[in-house]
Amino acid sequence: MSTAPWNEPSPEQPPSSRPDPANQRPAAHRQVSRFGYFGPEGTFTHQALLTVPGADLAELTPYATVAGCLDGIRSGEVDAGLVPIENSVEGGVSATLDNLTYGEPLMITREVLLEVQFTLFVRPGTALTDVRRVLTHPHAAAQCRDWLAAHLPQADITTDGSTAAAAAAVADPDSGYDAAVCSRIAGELHGLEALADGIADNTAAVTRFILVTRPGRVGPATGADKTSLVLFMRADHSGALLELLEQFASRGVNLCRIESRPTKTQLGSYCFAIDAEGHVDDARMAEALMGLHRVSARVIFLGSFPRADSGQPDILAGTANADYAAAQQWLDRLRNPSS
């Protein structure tokens, strides 16, 4: 794997631009009155956003694309935005990962887990045997592939847009579509009738969403946190990825996720999106980050935030904060015995 140059971050604001005082607060504790989300209304992202504290009382703005939502945060149109980043069946959401990597800096402050259940919705009076054309999102089609093949073998499955947009299209009798695979909230929102519920092939499917803001101070550690990074290798050689992973392993930091993404410079050039257990304020994580800074071509820090599942890491012997503090005190005595 080669590591050609990457896109440089956008220039900083000119010195004359005064920073927003709100950006000096911990990102996780800023007052949020305007939320953006990957829309339209009725998507799973919309459903997940309604579980975020304060979202039910805030101004909610749907965006047609993930990139549009993240750009809305950067421009200040909204204070925070919720976008999907990973699905337990289909894997990572490349539009989110790439936009966070190559766009102006943003910070993840929260994650939300949502069980994804799909329903087949039709206009009232439509029977299963009447369904000839089905509209849905590509991920939804993939997650319901076996059910659709078994129960609608005669139907043409079209994938485009979002599941909520599919429901809106089916609600229009002139759209040419007979059914939508979507969430219950989307089908009911557009006055459709449920023909079959729970049609996903994997009933345990979960989508992970992230709440994103403009950069700021990281919120405090909770003891059940994740840190998200994107790493670029310095050179393409045997063991280059191992050099990065050793920075975590040697300090007892467990990884929750690692995914390679093309750097968009040349074929075979990749960077690595990583979620690791722990918080930037944990000594073991801080030292791992410093090690990565030494051996990587570039480290993009995307934030430390509470885990949605509240899972706490197993702290290996010698890697607790107290262990690092004791080691530092010992080294200080070696350097200055008289102190």
C-alpha cells in the first residue's frame, strides 16, 4: 500500500476573525439549539436524532446528503449534526468517513446506536401480488435481499436516495412505484399502509450514528469512551501498518474498529479510520497519540466521546492512569534525585 500526499486541511481563519466564545467550551457541552441530520424527515437518522437530549425541543434541519449536513455544521447553519457512520451488516458509511477526513475539521461528540427494522409500505388498498416496483435505499435493499427475493420475486427493486424519500415517492400514485422498504416512522408519516413488518434478513442489525460539531475542547472522560482517528502511513513498506497498531497494543489500548479508505491520490494508497477504547485524557491513550504523531505521516483527531453502549475497557496491568503517574514520578526522581 502506497502513501502518496493527501489533501491538505483548509487554511485557518484570518487573524482578524474573532473566535466564537462557544467554540472554547467543551464540544460535548455546548448549547445546541439547531440540529442538522441526513434527511429527509422520517429517515432512520431522523429517528436516531430524536433520542439525543434536547433534540425534541430544538430546530431540526434535514439535509439531502451527508456532505450537505456536515457542511451545514462548518458554515454555522446548524450547531450540530447527526449522520450515519457504520452499519453492523453493511459496514462503514464512506460518505461520512471521507467527508470527515478531507473536509474542514469537525469533532465527534456523541454516538447513537439504533436497531434498524424495515417495513414494506404501500398505498392503501395495494396487495402484495400488486407490487411490481419497489423503491428503497441501497443499504435497505441489501439488508432485505433474501426477504424480497422470496416474497416479491416478480418485483423490480430500485435503489436511490433515502428510505424516507422512497416512502414519499410511493405516496404519490403517479411515481410509478408500488412499495417502499423503509422505517415505520417514514411510512406512517406519508400515510402508507404496512404490508409486512420486520423484513430485514438480519433482525439484529444496528446502525451507529455520530453527532458532530465544530472543533472545541473535548468533553471530560466518563470511563466508557471512544477516541476516533484517521491515520496516514509515512511510507509504504513491510510492517508499516504494524508500526501504527503497535502504538495502541504496547499501551494496552484496544481497538473497536479499523477500516481502510483510499486517499484518493492513486490506486493502492490508503489511510485508516480507527475507533479505540479510551479518552484523550487517559494516560495510555495520550501516549498512544503521541507515538502515532511520531511515526505517522498525519494523524486526524476526530474526538473522544462517551460510548453509546457504556462499555468500559479492560485496563491491563501497568496501563492505568495511576501506573503512568507513578512511572513519571520515578523518572523525575532519576533525573533530579535531590528533589
